[in-house]
Amino acid sequence: MTIASPIGHPQRLAPASDPVLEIKNLSVDYGYDDDPVHVLRQVSLTLGRGEVLGLAGESGCGKSTLAYAATRLLPPPGLITGGEVLFTDRSGVKTDLLRLNDTQLRASRWQDMAIVFQGAMNSLNPVYRIGRQIADGIRAHEPKTSQKEALERAAELLDLVGISPDRLRSYPHELSGGMRQRVMIAMALALDPQVLIMDEPTTALDVVMQRQIVEQIAELRDRLGFSVIFITHDVSLLIEIADRIAIMYAGEIVEDAAALDVYNKPRHPYSSALLHSFPPLRGPRRELIGIPGSPPDLSRLGGGCPFADRCAFAFDACSKVNPELVFPNVPGDDPRRSVACLRHDPAAVRAVGEVPLPVPAELSLS
Amino acid sequence: MSPSPSAEPADGDVVLQAVDLQKHFKLRGLNSRDVVHAVDGVNFELRRGRVLALVGESGSGKSTIARLLAQLMPTTGGRILLHGEDAAAKGRRAFRRYVGRVQMIFQDPFGSLNPVHTVRYMLTRSLRIHRGRLRGAALEEALVELLERVQLKPAERYIDKFPHELSGGQRQRVAIARALAADPEVLLADEPISMLDVSIRLGILNLLQDLRDRLHIAILYITHDIASARYFADRTMVMYAGRIVESGDSESVTQDPKHPYTQLLVRSAPDPDDLEARAHGARGEAPSLVKPPSGCRFNPRCPFATELCRTEAPPLLPVGDGREAACWGYSERADRPTLSDITEALA
């Protein structure tokens, strides 16, 4: 198999003029009572056509919630309290997914945007053959298709993800974890969606299989031209597969930049700390610092920066203002990247009557 | 040697030894003679004040080894030696004595702590079982000492909490404290960090490192993340399909892997520093352990495999200073396979 080096290809930022999915000021609360937990607070994110966007962060930072809210799959007590999710189809028509009625939503799902769930290995129905499960999905959306045609399509799809089509008649338990994961990807691709959301698709797999799946996704992306939102907590994996990475912390995006920029020149202290908390496999053994403390309790957030308690660069202003995404205060940076840190935002610091501090050397590497 | 050694124990002394460890699980079914070959012919030593990492993919038998060593299940072959004496615990008392010296921590701190008990209750129970009837001030002192040893300070803040009030990292620390209550010589850590968040993993590894250095505990660190083995372990053993395929000091095993499987493993791990050196196009997956491939169990996936590899299982062959690899490529046989770079071989 030859791959046109989709993994680790040179950075390619999709032009912002051709977005396929725009999430604007999305807010999500958990709980219906007077004191709900604000799990997502005004999150904005744009996915370009053909782009692989990585979404990274610790568990509980809201990355899965973001994906589920954007697809309206959020189970109760999750409640979308504001914002919009604009989907642009191939002809350039924009629709707000949050305003679709049930029928429209049903038609849009899978067709426009498909999702591969966390623990996808266990989301296949154990009592049906996989061929039938894929065919069912196709026929639900295209009722005119006959079962035979649907099964043929299913066979093509399996072939696409590198599974022999005679596996159509297998039950899920007859397949290994990696193969089940591929079946899930094949199902997601059944209706040729434009956006594929993958929620921790490789977490339960070992590294060799993980590599195979990631290569497969990259290759299919190049072939079929869909966009991917890849959710994981493994930043090192993202740097390989993603064009762009958004780092989330406590329900907000704290940094959004090209993948290699995040790795080589992180601008947010959390991104930097995250990168220094996994040991490298090759190269010199570097000093590992880790992040002190643990993620904040989202129900007890104060007014300041949620990362301030664990941050090595926090100063007085950090407990007063919650920073917004701004262009990093480092000359020569890619103008499309943004970071939510007061070290990069002197204006916001002055606004609360504090003296801005310079950007520390660790956060202004070039 | 008796349980209380006359000579002062030194770091590097063998504490626990596995000899030809074997575990075959019977398959269900009345007339089924098939077995799952989970662990076959595994030998290693755990040394005082040293960390041994056991690396392998899911289903390779890593956790089975931990459970065998903890005597949570009987072996089907081979022996476990504690300070040179057969440690097979027959009966409850012997088992209690054994677990007092060999403790285990589990992967999932959400599952391994009983949600209806407080930290105080769990640690008290462990202390009473292993150290006799502690009460009053002595008990309180022991509890505080345990919590401080796992860096849950101040102890008062944590001692009356229920597991759900603690974060994942804190829970794992409580689980470690509970294991330490027995004052063990050996700690079997089965994927202790894989369920934790990236940012707190390092804290747990540093804690285990500290226990190794201060309490001279021998640690078996089981993981699928070979990079963390490099960071934390003195020696690393790589397992594939129930057999050890390579062992040696962690730095050499990760930087200069000898066995083709180890090479594939190292090359597959994501590493942003080195985006080009990647094993592309690796195919296949771990074999069925009910009918494992004859010969070397890696042969169906190995690009270098020859007839020899398909018929005879390779023994662990010396491949350098204190290193061994189970690959015919390092033998003196005339019909041995020729090894080259796995990245190129698969491309």
C-alpha cells in the first residue's frame, strides 16, 4: 500500500473562506435545576473543508460534549443553551443544525455528518451480522435501495477500510477489536458524509493497530475528501494526523493552531504543560514536569482563568478575568492561531487595572 | 533463605522469580480440549529497588502474569519463587502471608475502591489485616503516615472522603496507599496510569519511582505504553502472544529494539519529533491464542519470517549486554532469517 504521506504531511491550513462546519458561541449546561453546570462556555470552532481538526484535552474538559452538542446527540440532562452550528453543504447552502426539526435532523445525520463513537468496538449490535447492520443504515436513509444493493454497497465499504467483503456475514464477536473499529468507520462513511466526527476512535486499541487505523483514516480522507474532527487525549497522536489542533480546558478552547505549531511553539501554558507530561519514546530523555493539581470542578468556577491554580505563569490578573481567544503576543506567529491567556492579552489585563506581564520565554518559542 | 534474611538486603537482590510460568485457560464446552495459551514459558526476576516493565499489546498475557504472581489464579505450569522458595500458597494463611509481601494495584481506580467505604475504612482494614490489631493513636498515626507517603497531604483532608469525592489520580493514590499498608516487598502495578488523565499520569509514575527509591520495593510495571516504560523502568520485557520476545535495559530496548515485533511497536508509537520514521503499512494483528501459530508466534506478521520461523519456536538468544531476543535472526543457524530495518521491510 502506498500512502501519499498523509501522516505528517506539511502543515496545511484550510482557507477560512471554505468552512464546512462553524460552531459559534456554543454553550451547554448539564442539569435542569437552578444551578446547572456550565460545561461548555461560548465555544467557537471552525472546521475547514477537507481538514483534520484535532480536539484534545483531559477527560471532563468538554471535548465529547462539544461533539455531541454539535450533532444534537447530547443526552439529558445536557442542554444546549446558546450558539449556533452552521453546516455548509457541497452547494454552499448553510443550515443551522440547532434549528432543524426532527425529520430534517434525521435526514441530515449520517448523510452530512457521521460520528464514530467512543468505544465504537462495542457499539455494534452483537446479534446481527455486520453486513445487515451496514445495509440497515443505508436503507434507512435511502429507502429505495434494495437489500441486495445495500449489501453490495456494504461490501464495497468493507473493502474500502481494508476488510475482506466475505466478512459481511460475520457477527461482531467474530471480528477483532481493530476490525470492529474499521467496520464502524465503514458504517460512518456509508452515505459519503462531509464531516466525520471521531470520538477517541483508537483509545481501546494497541499502538500497532492504532497506527493502522490512523493511516486508514488519513488515506480515506485524501481519497474521499471529507473533513474530520478527531477527539482524543493523546496529543502526540494528533500532531501526526491533524492539520490543526484545538486544545480544550474546562469547557473552553484555550489554544487553536496548526498541529506542528502547537507542538513546537505552544503559546498557552496548559498546552505547553500537556506536551511536557508524556515521556518521549525517542530522542534524549527530556525532563518531564507534569501538571500539578487536578482539573477544576466546573460547578465551582470563579471569575478568573480556570487554569490559574495549576499555572506556573499565573499572576494577579489571572484570578480576575477569564481570558478570551486572542492572537498570541509573539511577533511572527501564524495570524490564524489564537490563544486564551492573559500573558498574551495586555489589553484585558489593563482593563482590570493590573500591570501586564511579558510573555515568558517558554510560551514564545519560535 | 528464610523469610527474615540474616544478611542486610541490598538493591538488586532477587525478590520474586517466575520460572517457566505457564497459564492455559480451558475453553468452555463439555468436550472441548482447546485451551487459550495465555502465558507460555515466561521467566523473569523482580529485584529489590528495581522496576521491571512488561510491555505488550492488549491480549498478550501481561495482566495474566500479574494475576499469576499475585496468586489470584493458579498457574498451570512453572513456579513462582519468593526469595528462592516456592511460593505456591496452599490455604488461606499461607495466601495471607504471601499477599502481605506481594501487593497489587489495578488499572481502574474507579473500580478497585469500594464506593460505600471511606478512605479511612479501606486503609484501616488493610492495616489490621497485615499489621495486626492497631488502634487508637497508633492506628491514626499509621493512617496519616500512609496518606503522606502517597502525597495526599494534609491527610485530614482526604481521610474521611468517599471514593467519589476524589479525582482519578487521588483514587489511584489511595489504592497505592492501601497496597503499602501491607508493607510489601513487591508491588505489581497493572496499567496503573492508563485510566488516568495525561496531566496526572506523571505524578503517579513519580510516586512509584519514589517508593522504589525510598522503600526499595520491587515493582512490576505492566503497560502498553512503551514510552512510559523507557521513562520509568530499569528493565523492560516485551511480550507478544503469551511469550517474552525481548528483554533488556529499558533504554536499549526502546532505542535499539532487536526483535522485529519490538521494532514494529516502537516505530508505531506516535512520536511528533520524528514524523518520517514510521512503520507504514503494518498489517495483521495478534494471533488467536487458542491455536497459536507454530514456531515463532510473530511469524505471520513478520516480514523476515522463513521456514525455520514457521516450524520452530525461537528461544531467547543473547543479543548484547544483558539483553535477549527470541528471534532466529540472532541465532547461529545456517537457515536463519536475515533481518533488516522493519520500516523499510514494510514500506
